[in-house]
Amino acid sequence: MTHVSIIGTGTMGQALDAVLSRGDTPHTLVHRGEDLPSGTDVVILAIPYPSLADVLETYGSAMAGTVVVDLTNPVDFATFDSLVVPADSSAAAEIAAALPTARVLKAFNTTFAGALAAGSVLARPTTVLIAGDDADAKATLSSVVEAGGLRAVDAGALKRARELEALGFLQITLAAAERTSWTGGFALAD
């Protein structure tokens, strides 16, 4: 059975804990600085983008060969007016470059913690868009997501992470401007 380690115990880490608990997926919440448990198959980075470099330095060797899921949104939180990665890149691409033996996926960044924990948006399962270049890694994460009662949708190759981050950026700026709720998310209709 797939074992998931969630690095980060904040709002998103707690929401993912709820999803994985609903699906009876073996998992561990890892406080930053703690070791990853042995036997970890999937690592979810439930951290803010500014913490990414430190987390990659601390856990990089332990994440070699695993599925690494990036949920960060590289937003300029000082101004809320731009992403802080180059226009032809993404946070997920940065992770893939730093961890060449990991199978990097982008997921969970387009839905706020409340919608993940609740498992639904407007009476439909919360949708988790997954981008990545490794079909087996995407299938593994999709199984975990669906076991937790959410809907997994393949969003294409890892290069689609840029668009997912733009969508996450839009949601954050709308919530920061109080045009939508911080508990929002979305669900795709069939």
C-alpha cells in the first residue's frame, strides 16, 4: 500500500491529513526538521513557496526516487500582483530540476484547504488537477485522491504546472480582494 508523507502541518497539511484519513491511506504528517519515515512512496510538500529551497535542501536526498507532489503557488505575497517564477517556468519545474530522480507532480494548488477537507464543492466532489510527466506517479496520486472522496483529473504534462499555478494565483488574488471565500475550490462537471 502507498505510504504518503506530508511535509508541513499547517492548514493545507491538516486538510490533506483529513483527505488521506478518509481514504484510509497510510500517511505521516512531518513537521519541518523531522525525518521522513522510511518506506515513504509519495511526499506532498504542504509548504509555502518561500520555504521551498530550505525544504529541498533538508529533504532532497530523502525524496530521491519518490513521487514528490508540489502544491505551492509562487505568488508575490508582498504585492499579490504576480508570480515570482519566470514566465516559462513553474515552482514544480524548479523542484524537478533540483530533484532529478524524483517523479514530480503538481496538484492540490488550485483548491483551498477548506474545499479539500470538506471533500465537496456545491455538492460535487472537490476536483484535484494533477500535472506531471510520469503516468505511474499520476496514477498513484489519483488513487490516493479518489480514495479520499475527491475527483482526480489528469491536467497533462508537468509543463502544465505553469497554468495550474496561474489558476491558483487567480484564486488567491480573488480571495485576498474579498471577491471570493478563502474556503473555495472548484469541481468539474462530467
